[in-house]
Amino acid sequence: MTDTNFSVTENAAKRIAFLASKEARPVMMRVAVLGGGCSGFQYNFSFEDQRNDDDLVIERNGASVLVDSTSLELLKGSELDYVEEMVGASFQVKNPNATSSCGCGNSFSV
């Protein structure tokens, strides 16, 4: 898959590369959308060492991010960012398709 409807900010790429470097084996971050959460869908972040045939692979600044084709439908035009705030630091998805989201930002509806 080469259609990049999903982007990764420089901050997110740096943080992913840092976290991946702490793993015992080479890993890529998977961004997935799962059913559930308080708004209908929720974002899921995990590290994996294998990619699937239907994965979009985004590489930036030494980091690799995987998005499966089903999740990509809900993430079109979205951006993965890493935000450091006084209350903590986290990966955040800026999703233009979300019509509403919960207070924590981990759950959304379309």
C-alpha cells in the first residue's frame, strides 16, 4: 500500500524511534482503530515486529508506523502526534473524520 492518507509528525517519529530503540528486537508502532471506548471507537498503539500484507507503512526519522487497511478507512487524513503537556505526555491522533470524542481523546465517533 503506498497511498499515504495518514501522516506522522516529527515529534511522534522521534518518540517512536526512541521507544523502539529500547526494545530487544526491531519493532514498528502499530496504530489501529478498535470498536469500544466511550464514543464508539478507540485508538490502539502497540509495537510489533511483523507487518501484514494490507498494512500502510510510514517511515520517518528512523521510525516505522503501521496502519491496517480497515483502520485506515477511519483514519484518512489523520495525523499522529506526540504531545508533551503539564499533565503528561502521550501519542494523539488528530482525526478530521471524528465527529465527537471523549474528554481523554482516546475514543471517538464518526
